[in-house]
Amino acid sequence: MKMPRIVIAGTTSGVGKTSITCSIIYAMKKKGYSVQPFKVGPDYIDPTYLSAISGNSTRNLDSWIMGENAVLESFSKNSQSDISVVEGVMGFYDGFSGATNQSSTHHIATILQAPVILILDASKTARSIAATALGYVKFHKHSRIVGFVLNKLGSKKHEDMCRAALASLKIPIIGCIPKNSDLSLESRHLGLIPIIEQEQLKQKIIKIAKTLAAHLDIEKIISIANYTPPMSQKTKPHIEKYKTTIAVALDKSFNFYYYDNFDSLRKNGAKLEFFSPISDSTPPECSGIYIGGGFPEVLGQPLAKNQSMKRSIKKLAEQNMPIYGECGGLMYLTKSIVHDNKKYSMVGLFDAETSMEKKMTLNYTKSNVISNCLIAKRSTNLFGHEFHYSELQSVPKDAKFAYDLSIGIGIKNKKDGLIQYNTLASYMHLYFDRGSHAENFVNHCVKYSRS
């Protein structure tokens, strides 16, 4: 089946991939096309910008956490729009390690047989930009690069110099964007600020996209996207009749989720009810709770003030309700979070405290399950990632862990997945369809509802 698609890559992080991808989506929509966005890598923040512009939920594509077959399956079943636009991650060839191409933007483009537009930062170069471009085109035998966008140009003369330097490569330049400091996006310790936190961010990215789109040859980009080989169309999976309800924490404090994980839970018979640990007094009626990642440290004060919610979650955990937390969810379930020299009281289910550190932990992870838990049985291999600035302090010596990590840092001594009652919480983020994680979680919730 014809499935128009294109990948937007960058030479490095910080070259403007998110802003330019948003501008391409914006311009395509103005031409009357519906657009399905995707994001390469385990990223929760950039996708919120792509979703805001496109009006469709962004899906992640990562060969490490998903496996190559699941990358193809997710892309195929979610590419129901006129054109699919994929934003890359980091530099074009950056992935699992310096020695392998795995999980890089190039790897995903190869899996999808998709053409690539490479963004070049022209701000501090002229003729030398051709050496950079040539390196990216020739580094891999099949780079898939079919066009360049020049970003942060200083003047028309600067543009002409760069065009002249790149002419010998015979790869079209399909965008020339002038430098404009007013078009930058705000960041903090984990990258961009999630758009869900501030309505003005949505308005700003729309303004940026509109401005940048005027400097792109959108007709050429659409033509490139259309000139792609057909792919087999995967249908949306059949959703079982609901057999349990899982409450999902979703608000400004917790919003790091893969939409495919929601689909996986629904596919296995879970009805999802969303709630806010900040503003709701208790979780909705349910047989299980899912608390994803986010920024509980930034929203520490309102989370700490909601005593009713914290007491309710702790009581449900003590009653053996299945509760699954990832990263921010783990932090919320400890006794407290220390951020900017202030201590915020949290749920207190785990006898540990969370402190924010200056060093970021960013890794792909691989673990072996050493204790049966909510999402997997003992001896199962799990593939995921960890992405945080926090550490757990004063973890008891007799704490029970579910995972033994061969790749990654985890909570303590390369162990992750704290277990208390029927609660599992880890720094590791998982893609549920890499195994039977969703099915196992749902089955635990069904069992709880019948107890």
C-alpha cells in the first residue's frame, strides 16, 4: 500500500529538528494534507509539539525498546493520514553506541525505507558546510539523504555562499531559514518543556511553525514523501471487551507515556480512566493504577498539598491493588522529593527519598527479571531506557527489586524495579508490546477485582 513518508534528521542535537519538523507539518496541513507525526527514540517531550501542530498523537519509533518488527508494525498501523513525518533524534547516526548504527535516525529510516531531509546548522560556517554535508552523505553506503535544509543563515550573501559550496553534491536544498533568536524554544533539565504545561507554548510553536514554513519548498518535500516504495498496511488491533479498569495519572506532573502503551492496555481488555494527582481528591474507581514519568519535582508543591490523593494511593497499595510506576511515578511513591533545597512530602509507599542531582542519567537499558512482578515473570529479559536527574536515597538494605540490569544504572547497584505489596516502580521505561507486559498487568488487575 502506498504510504507517503519522510524523515527529518539533524547533524547534531540542537540544530532545530523539532521547530523545522513542526513547520513542515504546518505547511502540509495548510496544503490540505492530514499528517501523522512520529518521533525517533525514547522521547516524551518533543512529541507533544508535533501532536499540537498535527492534531494527531505522535508515536515513538525506537528499535532498541521496540524491536525492528514492532517499529514497522507501529508505523504501518498508525500511518492512516495522507503523509507521515518522522522527526529524528540527536545526530543522524547517533544511536545505541558509537560502534553501531542501532536505534539511530538512520537505522529507523532504513527500516522504513524512507527518504531523509538533513538539517544543517549554517550559523558558523560557509564553504565548510559542504565538508560536513559530504561526510553525512558518504559516511554510510546508503545514507538515504535526498535534501538539505540550511538553518540559522546570517544573510542572503551567507545563503549564496552555502548554496555554492553545496552545489557539487547535487542534492537539492529545500529550505533556507534565516537566524532569528525569537524563534527558539524554552528548555530545562530534561530538554524542552512539555507543551501540556503551558498553553502559551502551543501558541508559540504555531507561530514558529508558520514563520519557518515560509522558507521551505513544501511542494518539493511533499513530492519526496510521495516518491516512496509501498508498505504492507497493518490494521488496528481488535480491542477486547473491557474486563478491568486502570486509572492513569495524566496531568502537568505526569505525562511521559507512549500512546502505544495505552493501545496495548486497551487491546488486552483495559478501560483507561485518566486522573490528576494534583487536582483530583482520589483516583477514579479502578482495579489498577499506572503512574508514568514526568516532572513531579517541578510540581512538588501541589502534589505534596494533595493529602487526600496521597493517602488514597497508599491505602490502595496496602490493599494489594496493582500499581505500576515509571520514573516520575517511582519518585511520587517515595517518602519525599528534594528539589531546589525544598522537601516535598510524597505518597511514602517506599521507604526512600528522592533527591535531584546535577548529573543526568540517560541510557538504554536491558534487565533480567529476578522476581515475579506485575508486568513479567522471572527470567524474562526486558529492554527499555532511563532518563532522569534524580536519585533515590536511603533505600533500605532489605528492599525487594524486580530487575537485575546488565545495561543501565537503575535505582541501586544496577538493580531496578522496587516491589512493595502489589506495586512495581522503576526508573526503567518500557514499551509494553515488546513482550506480554500489558497482558500481565491487565491480568493482575482482573485478579485483584475478583479478590
